[in-house]
Amino acid sequence: MNDSQIPVFRDLVLVGGGHSHVIVLKRFGMDPMPGVRVTVIARDLDTPYSGMLPGLLAGHYKFDDAHIDLGRLCKFAGARLYHDEAVGLDPTQGQVICRKRPPVSYDVVSFDIGVTPRQRVVGSAEHAVPVKPIGNLVSRWRQLLNRVRSQMGVTRIGVVGTGAAGVELTLAIQYALAQQVRDPVPGQRFEFHLFGSSTTLLPTHNSRIQAKFQRVFVERGVQVHLGSRVVSVDRGGICTENGCRHDLEEIIWATEAEAPAWLQDTTLDVDDRGFIRVDDTLQSVSHEAVFAAGDVASMVNHPREKAGVFAVRQGPPLAINLRRALSGRPLRPFRPQSLFLSLISTGDQYAVASRGRWAFEGHWVWRWKDWIDQRFMKQFSDLPTMDRRVVDPPTALTQLASPDLVQEISSVAMRCGGCGSKVGATVLDRVLTRLCPVQRDDVVLGLGAPDDASVEKVPAGMVAVRTVDAFRPIVDDPYMFGRITANHCLGDIYAMGAEPATALAIATVPVAPEIKMEQMLEELLTGAVEVLNEAGMALVGGHTKEGFEMELGLSLSGFAEPGQLLRKSGMRPGDKLILTKPIGTGTLFAAHMRLKAKGRWVDNAIHSMIQSSLEASRSLRRHGATACTDVTGFGVVGHVLEMARASQFNVTLLLSSMPVLTGAIETARAGFLSSLQPQNVRLRRAVVNHAAIKLDERYPLLFDPQTSGGLLASIPADNTNACLAELRNLGYGAAVEVGFVQSNFDPETPITVEI
């Protein structure tokens, strides 16, 4: 049995993708703990490296140079990635409370969620851009660049905070604007202001460094306002304690940091700024199952300023102690260094270094800094190929648990088949009582009844539309997998022009201790039921069983008036073909399995898959759709071929108009294709001109199998523009005309593809 087949026994949850946690992930990927499931909850999928932020704003680095791809790293580490934000903690239940998804259970949890500048000044939260989260700052910076390129007059930019962050950002922005706006419009000019309550620049650094940057600011024409505490901020500028008013078009906030406010609402022991108090082992002083590192942690015995170097140095000891906590072994103390090397850039590939009382500077210092930063980032981009180890389950688990729990898990191989593989009744009952599916008047017997099957009424004059689908997980998040599966299965109902009615579910959860199985089943069904509820569909029954892999299937029913049914056979000559979602999920997830897809590409694909097609179906019907199908496993060509042969008309596809998910062309070009692709490609013989277009980089995507793909419908030509306008207004931004129906018919080659 390899380590991926060991039942889940302990849950490690990493909240945040900061510098310490990416090191933990890399180490767990290099040396997994069998029986331990790692889950990452992260607001940002691209983790910025703070040391390269000034260089990014100055234009010395591209976005990917300065960010760690958390999705790819999690895939390497075998960790589940939940794209969400923690907003609370329940230590009693052992759960992290998230903003958009159900709570996440943990046995051990670690926080590395960073900090934000303290914005207690009136108006600062509304009118100033905090330097952290870095992603928001980068986005705002891009907007500023686009705006000022053609802006006349004086643009005044203010930075509040005279620490290293404020100093570096001011100089980086100034340099970037000088490079980006080489030919300013007449009268265009930039002013830069730096504000701080301290009487010196860089108050935590030595006097040589302070004097150096004082000279730099004078040389660069930056107006420095020391001893000027900001007391209010509005849309047009700031006011300082000494009564001065400064008009500013852009305000960046880089003051003293504080922790997210919600941490103070937990029972965790936090300091006066909300940081989690930890001992020398990075363990919370109040809760032994809680750890913290990076800026959000406050080491009670070794207080240090908030600097990225400390977060990086905490990564290895944090990884060691998380392993020890999970296996019940004594933790190891860690003592951070008292002095650290500080490298502060001046925007123009020049930097100043300091350590204690020492200081030195030059272009060579910036090159040195660049080498250090690039070396750090390389360890997360050059990920090795790891072979799954063969593991003896009892041997692996003895380091994780008590003898009683080892006995429980060791009995997995003896689990029964048949009805003996059902999930226990008590587990199922507890989960079902928390789901709250919608109630429908046409359901006679449903979940609330102890009978052997559901009973439903078919409304007079209506016909029942039924479908079933099931598959293995495309994502490792049970909740998100439940949402994807429900939307995928509902696609058949929507494609037929029916309204959703009832659902039966069949779910498989991996064998594990009872509490773990219950948690996974609840997450899986919660995701599915949320989608069903949104569609007005009642979950009326189903079946749950144990297995070695999570699976979910749904049998759905809907109702429609016989004359309103949409079928594949109704296309008419002159009709336009509309596709409501982009294609490319097959190639993206094939690449993701091989660590070759960017995390943001995969996340974008997930958001496409969880988008409901209910309103799209209704819009297509309102605009007179003559035929419809949902694009799934057979790819665009496979499903168009079904429609063409059923309708007995040829179809022309417009390849250049085909909506494509971000990154799909790149992954297909690199040869990362779904395992179903070769079978789908056999359908190329139905494309009359496939030989002429097969070299186009978009061509393979016509055969790409889709999960929870869009609706493909034929619409009368006169209704097409109105239909597309409505679809886009409903949130289907990728909806587009992708072809048209011809008047002739060739059953062997009914498809033509125009580039």
C-alpha cells in the first residue's frame, strides 16, 4: 500500500500561505506523513514574496517571478487547497471558520496569515491602500500606472510610514513611473511625499542607513515629512497632527502592522496588537493544538520586529514541530537570531545592506539581494518528481496514534463488502440532520420518511426528465467537488429545457476513523445540496458507502411541458450556435496532475465549473432555442456531431471564436491532455477539413473533455444578439456565437471548422 492509500487519521490545517507555510509544504511534499491529511486555507493563490515586492513595482520582476504558485505547491505536497479566507476559530470543536465554505476540522492547526498596516486613522481604511495584502497593492498599482500615463497636470503620491516598507515602496514607485512615462503629456508631473510620526527615517536601523536614505530622498526630490503623524484621510489627501493639509491623488499606507481583528474574538492568547502569542516551539501559549509563525506570531520570549527574514527562518522549525505535534512527540525549541541582514533597495537596482552597526551599499548589493531572492524562489518552482513510497499501514500509524486508534485503522483491510460497506447509520443521520435540503410540495415521501424509496407526484400535463451521472473527484476539496458534481449533473436537466425537481445521491467516502468519515461526507453533501437548493431541487434519498476513494453520483429528475422539451435533433438551417461557458478543463487538470498548470488557471476553471447553467437554460428558451446539449466528456466536436446527425444538418464551427479557459491553450500546446482525449480525437473523421486545421494550437481543445461544461444551443439568427446580451448580463461572460447550421447534410462529415 502506498502512502496515498493510507486512511486519513490526522488533519493538519495550514491557514495562510505565508513564507513559513510554503516551507512547511515543501518539506511535507519531500517527506509525507502517511495518515496525515494536509489542508491549506488561503485567500491568495499566488503567494507574494515580500523581498521582491519593491522590485516588482519598479519593473525589475514579472508577476510570476515574485510570487509562489500555491496551487502547484499544494499539489506537489499532496495537500488540499481551499481558496477561502479564515474568519474565526473554534478550538473546542477543532474547526477553522471560513468566509465562504463550511468549517474545516483540524487536529493541529497553524496560522501564517500575515498582517496589515494599522489603519486606525479616520478615513484611512476608505481612502488609503494598505501595503498588505500585497495582492491588493499590486492591483492598485497597475490601475495607477494605466491612469497616469495620459493624465495631465501634477499627480501627488503619498506614502505613510517611514519604515523599510514605506521607504522602499516610495523609491520603487518613483523609479517605475520615470521608466513607464518616458514621454509625458504636456504639463504632466509627479510629486512624492513620505509621512511618518517618527523624527527619523528607518527608526529601527542604524544612523548610517538613516543618513544614506535621507540623502537619497533629497537627491530624488521626495518630500519627507518627519514628525508628521497623520490624523485624518479623505478622498483628496491627508491632514497631519501639526495642522497641515496635503493634497494627494494616491495614498499608500505602510505603518505599523496589526493582526486580523477576528483573532481577538477567539479564545487564543493574543498580544495588544492581536498577534498570536507563541512560545519557543511556535506553539500557542494557550492552545496546544494551535501554532503560528510569520508576522502574525508573537514570540513571547524573543520579541522581534515584523520582517520576512524571521518568517523564512521559522519555516524549518515549524515543520519539525508540526510533525512532532501530530505524532505526540516532544516539541523542539527555536531561538531566532538577534541580528539580521537587512537589504533595502533604492528602486534603481541599487541597494543598501545593514546588520547591526554595519552598513554597505552599491549595485553589487542589489545583485546580491537579487541572487538571494531568486535562490529562495527557485526551491518552489523547481519541484522534483516524487515517487510514492510503499508503506506498511500499522507501522506508519504507530507514530500517529494510541494503540486503540491504531487498532481501529488497521482493521480497514478487513472491512466488509456488500451492505457491510455502508456508512454507519448514526454517522449518516448526524450528517443528514445538518444538510437542510429544500422541501417541495410534489415530494410525497423524502428524506424525512423511514421508507425504502422516495415517492413523488408528476404534475398534470408534464413529463418527467431523468438523468444520472457520477465520477471520481476532479478536485480534492470535498465541498467543492460536491458543487462541481451537482452542477455537472444538472447540465443534462437544463439542456433538455426542464425545471429541476428531485435528486438521489450516491456517495463514497474513504475508510477512516468515524469522525473523519463524517466530516468528509458532510462537506461533500453540503456542497451538492447547496447547488441543488439554489436550483429548487429537493434531495429525497440516496446511498452512502465506504471505499478507498471519494466519489459522488446524482440521479436527477425534472419536469417539462412536452412541447417545450429541448433535444439535440431540433437544429434548423441558418440557426446560430451559442456556447455559454469556455472550454479547457480536461487539459488544465491533466497538466495540474503533473504540476504543470498555474494555480490561478486551475482556480479559474473551478469557478467556471461551479457556475450554474440554470439561468442560461431559461435565457436560451426565452430566445427560441431549437436544440440544446451540455458540453461534457465528448468535447465540442463529439457533442456537435450528435446534434448534427440527430438534426440531419451540417454545422460550421468558428474555431477563432471558441471561448477558452485561461491557460488551456498553453497546457494543450505542451501536450498535457486528458486520458479521454485520444478516444475523442477519433471523431476527427467527422470534420471535413481536419487535415487543414490540425496544426492550429486551438484545434486539440475541440476534443477536450469538459466537466460541468456550458450549454451548446442553436438559436434563430434574428434572436442571437439579444440572447448573447442577456446571457452576459446574467453573468455568463464567456457566452459567444461559435458556429452556424447549414442547409445540407453529409452523415459522414457533417462538421466544418473555420479558423
